Amino acid sequence: MNKEQQALHQWFEGKGWPYWTPHEILARLMEETGEFARLVNHQYGPKKKKAGEEVQDFEDELGDILYTLACFANTHGINLDAALERSIDKVQKRDQNRF
């Protein structure tokens, strides 16, 4: 676990809270991803915000997604830093002559 994941895990343990089930985490991830998609649509797409609609920003929405992924990673013993490094390496090798 990276330091942020460890802090999250310690906080959960200190509160005596269990992590959500994988299905609940997936549902939460889809909800948070939808909020991010809505913000992208408001900023760059044809659907503009309604008057009085809550102000959102990309950092908050991405943070919510990362939080949810950290909960899943913690329940599965996955270090998010290592997972991201593996994905970057994979893409760099696969796409080195692609574009």
C-alpha cells in the first residue's frame, strides 16, 4: 500500500469500519465516474449546468474516484502506485512506435 492507502486503512480501522463489498465499491465507482462524466459534459460538451446546480471541479471528482479505487485496492492488497507504474510501462512498450 502507498502512504495514502495506509492512511485510509488506518482511518477505517480506527473507526472500526469495514470496507464496502466489491459490488458496493463497483457501484460507488460507477456513481463517481458518472459525476466526473457530467462535469466533463458541462465543461466541454453540449449539456450545460442548470441554474442553481452544485459547483463541481475536476480535482474533487477525480479524488472521489481515486478514494473509491483505494478502497478496492486495500481490500485486495493492491498498491495503486505499483498498479499505475505497471500500466504506464505497458502502454509505453506497446505504443512506443504507434503514434
